[in-house]
Amino acid sequence: MKRERLQDYVNNGEKAAPTFSDAEMQRRLDAVRAHMAKAGIDAALFTSYHCINYYSDFLFCYFGRRYGLLVTHEVSTSISAGIDGGQPWRRTFGGRNVTYTDWQKDNYFHAIRGLSGGVKRLGIEFDHITIDTLNLLKAEFPQMEFVDIAAASMRLRMIKSAEEIAHITKMTRIADIGGAACVEATAVGVPEHEVALHSTATMVREIARVWPHGELLDTWTWFQSGINTDGAHNPVTSRRIERGDILSLNCFPMVAGYYVALERTLFAEEASDEHIRLWEINCKVHDRGKELLVPGAKCSDIAKELNEMYAAENLLQYRSFGYGHSFGVLCHYYGREAGLELREDCETVLEPGMVVSMEPMITIPNHLPGAGGYREHDILVITDDNNKGNTNITGFAYGPEHLIVKGKG
């Protein structure tokens, strides 16, 4: 039986309320098209979560199928799988969408062919596309030259617009609410997952209130206790909180493909003297790090100065990862503006409009006094309109004076 290769879901329902204004979305496309013109790129096929979302306001659900956004110098069109019906069209900025069916394996490429007539140089994301997909593109389009557009797109995303900063700021307030919910639920005997569930539900309800027409997906909380605090991304377990435990809250509200983070060290009811000492040192590094996030500062220099603070306390060997990174279209399974990370090997210079975290962490092995993972995390907007050179949009308290949690009763 022969089945159709494409389906028409255009005008299936009303267009969704957009996350950003038409002017903001057009600004993004204009910027990438300016790069395309300079680089001699006829069209760009974006395939990653972050780029498709950034340029179209559509966040796809992969589930083993390919998605894309084909941007020419005149139009942009999302390419989606039939399993999603009209939702991709309803979300795509500009309203151009092509839906392919599962009935033949090459229908995705058939959809691209219909959009890319005359294209000789196609921009693709070298840091995202698989070898399998690249080989299929070469086989389907032997006349095309494939050039990288991922690095240029990342650089464009690193400077946030006023609308993006407003969006991220609203989300950071919700992360603070999630942190408060973690503290509220924390008590000796309570399992990690119950604290995390309470925090996540609190954030989702607030997101629904603030964005009543938004999609509610992917907000999450990692709440870790005891040995589970040794890694920043350790999953939630059913381990029950014990008196004297070192704890870590990690709240991540997700709105329209953007995520922000709040991370804090806590203790259950009491903390040893060595735990307090180490915690205070990490807070001092955190405080100094925030002071260094100003226009003109080089990421590598920031990392090196903070390294000296740890080294002076003989703790540098316990540092876990870089001191912070860019925020924007990002999640735990997609995105990364790797050109803006506070690491010794990153030479990027901070500019106004960048949004960067400060998140120092040390992990003391379990056989040593003060064992556990210590981390504090704020998000700051780099500015040129005040004496500090940044605006801290995180408002949640930290340190021993605030987060030795006495629990219920």
C-alpha cells in the first residue's frame, strides 16, 4: 500500500501564544542570515533542540525521529514528524511547517529536498549532527557542500536581548520559589524524592500562573543528601535525610526551552565545625566570583583567580568543575554555549548582555572530615549601566546563617 510522504497540519487549530515578540524572533533570524550572507551559505538546516527552539519558538520531542528548521535568506520552515500533529505549526514563528510521515525512511530528507531547491552550500550544526545523518545528507544531496553554522550560531546566542533577559529574570524568581519549597519540605527522615517533588510541583504551578498559555514541560529538581551530594548532577534517590547530613538543592524551572538554576548547600539540623569551615570558604569563593563577572573580564582569568583562593586553603584538588557558564536556551539534555564557560581554557571576554552563572563547587571525599559536595549558584546579567558591572538576578540566601535547616516542628 502506498502512503503519503508529507501531511498537512497547517492551520490545524489556532497559533499558540508566542514566547517572544515578532520583532525579537525576526532579530534572531536577521542576525543568522547576516552571517550566512557573509559566509556564502545559501541555507541553514538547524537540527538541535536549542537552535530550532531559538529561531522558531518550537521545542520538539525527539522520540527517535529527526527534526529540523530550514532557514533560507527569505523564509524559515520547521520540519516535524507526523506523530506531533499540528503542534509544531502552532508554535513555529512565521507559521511555515512541513510534516513528514513515517511511511518511508527517507521522508525527512524528502521534506528537506522540497525546501532546498537551488541550495549549493548548506549550513549544518557540526557539533550536533550525527555521522549517520551526515552520511545520509551527503547521499541524498551529492551536489551540496556542507559547512558549519553551529559555532557562529552559538556566538550569536551568547548575547541576550532585553526580552531574553526579562524572560530569564522571571524564571530565576521561580527558581528561588523552588528553593524555598525545598527548605520547607526538608526534615530528618524525609526521602530526597519527596523534597524534590514538592519543589518541582511548586515551580510548575507558578510557571502556569505566570505563563498561562505556555507549555509545561521539563521543570525538575535534584535534591541530594549525604554521599549523594558529591556530584552536581547526581540523580534524586529515595535516601532519607539524616541528622547532620550535608544537603544540596538544585532547582531548574524550564520555560519555552530556557532553563535557569538555583543551587545551594544546606545541612539537616546541625553541621560539624569542619563542615562549617569548608562551607564558609566556598561561600567566599562564590562572593569573590560574583565580583569578577564584569565587562572586559576574561573567563580564563576569572577561573585562575578563584583557583588561587582554593589553593590557599589547600582545597584546589577538590574543585569539581568550571566556575560557571552561559544561560539561555539550555537544558540537562540539550544546549551548551561552550564558548562562554568560566574555565582555564576559555578565552572569551565578558560583554554586556551575557547571562552567566557563578557556581563554585568542591567535593570532599567521604573518608575525610567535612565530607560532601558544597556548591552555591547565582545567575548574573553582565551590564554596563551600574558600578558593579553586573546584576545578580538570584535572590535566595546562602551560607551557615541561613541554611542549617531545623525541619518541621
